Amino acid sequence: MNYVYWIMILPFVVLGVTPLAFKSVIVLQVLTTVMWYACLVLSWNLVGGYAGVLPLGHAAYVGIGAYISSLLFIHHNISPWFGMLIGGATASLFAFVIGYPSLRLRGPYYALASIATLEALRMVTENVDQIGPWSIRGARGLLLPLGNKWWLMQSQDKAFFYYFILAFLILLILGEYRFRYSRWGYQLVAAGQNEDAARALGVSVANLKVHALLVSAFLSAMLGTFYAQFVLYIFPQGILSLTLSFEIAYIAIVGGKGTILGPVLGAFLLVPASEISRFYLGGRLLGLNLVVYGLMIVIFMRYLPGGLMELGSKLVRRFKNGG
Amino acid sequence: MEIANIVLDGFLMGTIYALVALGLTLIFGIIKIINFAHGSFLMLSMYVAYWLVKSIGVDVYWSILIPVPVMFLIGYGLNHTLIVPVLKKEKGVREPLSVLLLTAGLWTFMDNIALMLFGPYFRSVQTPYSGKMIRLGMLSLRLPLCVGFLITIATALFLYCLLYKTKLGRAIRATGQDREAAFEVGVDVYRIYDVSFGIGIAILGVAGAVLLPMFYVHPTSGVVFDIRAFIIVVLGGLGSIPGAFAGGILIGVIEALGSFWIGSTWIQAWINILFVLFLFFRPMGLFGIERG
């Protein structure tokens, strides 16, 4: 059992020393994006992986986090470290209002409700220029002021964001691991697999699912704040898009939703490919990364619905039987 | 009078929305899956109609004869090779989400491959019908809208006859009502699925040509209609064909009046908001009966 531990820790040690070994900005940029996606997919996984529903509108929470912290920063000079928490709380509140009625819906209805909620939020954001003292700038989006101070969550040094998101990822993996194998984790998975049976055994299905969504929304919103500070520009078509929501779900599924390793694995395999193609192909092959994502989902659903984790466990089983 | 004109315009547009939603509701009614890629197939058939009109120069409405069988074969083939195997594998699962995801993947794939192949250009084709108006007393209506309305009615009648007057139609309806019972009396259920999916997609072959004189063709053309079609079929009750018409007309009229009063972008946002609220309170649709 001990060597498994070390194999798990090794990649993070490698990630930890990478900025010291490579001075390339592109490497750090791509890896930061990869880990950002990994965190986002892990947050999604709390609902999409365990609760037996298919959320296809998680960009709503990412967008709320990004917009709230950025607006507080731009107009009131409130540090995004603090704004991140306010954004998270706002997203959780939004998730509560939406999630409480919608998590009772089953299968396709929940997926449709999540899409429609996100679309409504995006359209409203695109059409609003001003809310009270806050200028939202509609579809043009928000440009964040450039500072170079760590207490404003900004730095010219890419390694700052890199280590921040690495720490976030490690904490998220450990936290989700503890949750998954806790009493609530088992209950949530039971509720996701067979709602009626879980309820008959005394699991308060609805509350459990809502709580999972609240945590998921809070984390997604924090990651939205991170994105805004990292990229310094947010706009509704990007951060509140269906595309981002679908990407999150797709990465989870290719990796293996409902597992902890799967989403991380999915992000490390899929995101670099699409980021690198974006760097080198530029505008020439528009949408190539999404073509690949879509195709992979179709193939995985047809042949390997459990994702890479299913493939892994099949291989391990064959190896054990054969050896 | 202006208001009456707007309402009538919305009514006609609504029936065309219903035409798009017809296949979606049929597929849900029979196979019990939501086809997320529905809008992408519409986009595809709009491109087919566009190229037919642009390169061969056929009349836009006669061009329907080509995409309909093509789309039927595409739908039949896709269902046979992709969807049915997944359905078979997921037979015992309570909340089957794999097929939902498969069609979502297809949606992303098709829209973006269209973007790669055809580019992000908004294409439109000048037909003899574009921009023409019909005068009915005080009312004036867009000609392509009226033709589209007539074609929609014809398609719906055709679908009705197919479902209610033929043996195949009886088998399709039986499969939709009770899959196991239909299987017991000798219906080849999975072949019926293939045929139903084919018909659902073939209707989009009609819709593509009907929309062409009024809308731009673009890789994301489908998305707008996709989400609108979801809304329409849920409003009317998933699986109900008259419901699709009721939902379509309702959305068409709300949209027309809303565009007039509060602007076309705001009304789209409101339709989404109202839809979410509707979903919370009446997920079974306007006329549906709550099932336990």
C-alpha cells in the first residue's frame, strides 16, 4: 500500500519543481490552465460525479465569482482575496435559489434547467451596462486594472498563479477524498445511484444534493476569481458560456466522473492538447479542440462510459488475472 | 392594427419553431431521449439547402426533396450505430445519462466541425421569396413566413397520417406507449427506434429549407433553435406533437410582442428565465398530467 502513496505524491512533487526547472512562460501558462480546469472539474464532480444528475451550466458559478470579485476590486478597491469569498457566497446563494427546486428534477430536465439558467444569466449580463454604481459593460466585458501586489492577487511572475492553483488543486483532491469516503460521501453516492432506495434507508436525498451543489458552486466561483486575476479580462461569451460548461463536463467524463483521479487525469490529458493547439494554430483551425472533445465524448459514451478510470481498472484486472 | 400584425407574425413564426421542435418531441416520445444535437442537424440541413440553392440554383422549397431523405438516412444510421448500443448497455440504469451526453458530444462535434470546414461566415442566399410581403387587408405578412406556415401544416399532416394511418405508424406509437408490450407482440423495437430517429431528423430537412430565406446560415445557427426547441417541447409536454405546436405558437407570439415592447435581446433572456421557473413548477408541461 505504501508504494501507491508515493506514486500518487510523485506527480505533485514534479509539478512543484517544474517552475524552477523551466523558465518558459508558455509551460507555466499551460500548466496553470490545466490545473485550473482540473480544480473546476473536481468541483463539478461533487454534483455531476456523485449526485446522479448532469449539470451543464457550471459556467454560471464561475462567471458569478469572476464578476463579483472583479466588480468589488474595480469599484471599491476590495482585494480579490476577500472578493473571492464574497463571490463564492453569492454563487452559493444563487445555487441555493436555483438548485433547491431544480435538483428535484430528474435526468434530462435537470440538464435542461442548468443550461437555461446559464443562458438566462449570460443574456442578462450581456444586456446590462450598469447596476447602480457598478458598470458591468454588457457584452464588452470587464478589464481588470493591472497591479503587481500579492495582496491584490496579482503578480508579474507567472509562478505566483502557478503555485496558488497547485496548492488549491492539492487541497481540493485531499478534501474531496476525505468527503468521498465520509458518511456524507457514501450517502450522496447512494442517492445518486438509486434515489428511492437511498430515501427508503433514511438518507435525506434532497438536502444532501443541495449541499453538494452549494459547495460545488462556492469552489467554482473561487476559481472564477482566480481566472479573472490571471487573465485580467472577463466577458460573458467566455466565462458564462455553454462551451466552458460543456468542457468541464466532458473532461470529467473522459477522465471518469465520480472518481477523484479521473477528473485530474482528464484535465492533464485534454487541456494541454487544446491549449497547445490554440497557441500554435492560432485562429487557423477554429474550434479544433472542441471537435476533438465532442468526438471523444461520443466515442467514450459508446465504448467506455466509465472513462479512462474504467479503462485503467479493466487493465489492472486483466494484469492481475493474467499474472 | 400594428399589434394584430405582430401577433400574426409571431403566430406564423411559432408554427415554424414547432416544425423544428417536432422531431425533438417525436424522438423523446418514442425513444425517451433528448437529442441535444437536434439544432446541429438543423444547421446541417440549412447548409445543404444553401448549397443546393447557391450552386445548382434549384428553388429553395423544391430543394426540400433532397435533404429529407439524406437527413433520414443520417438519423437512421447514427441511431443504429451509436445510440441503440448505448441504450442496450444502459437498460438497467435508473437515470440514463449516457445517451444525453452522447448527443451533447455530437452537438459540440458537429457545430465545431462546421466552423472548421465552412468558416465563421454568415451566409445568406437571395431567393425570389426573401423580403416579399403579402397584403391581407390591413395586415402585411412576410411571404417566406406564409409559405413556411403552409409547408409546416403539410408536414404535420403527413406525420399525422404516417403515425395514425399506417402499420408502421401503429408500431411506432405502440413502442412509444409501452416498449415491453410492443416487443411482446412482435415489434422490432430497436428498428422502430432507428426509423423514429430518422423521421425526427428528416423533418429538419424540411425546416432547414423553410428557414433559409429568413435566417443566416452559420455554424451556430442551430444553437438558437436548439434551445428554443427544448423550451417549446417542455412547454408542450415532452413527447406530445400537438403540445409542440401549442408551445411553438406561445413562444412565437411572446417573442414577437416582446421584441416590440422590450427589445429582441431582452425577450430572449426573459424567455429563458420564465422557462426555468416553468420547469420548477410544471415540469410535465402545460397540458401534462403529473406522474408519480
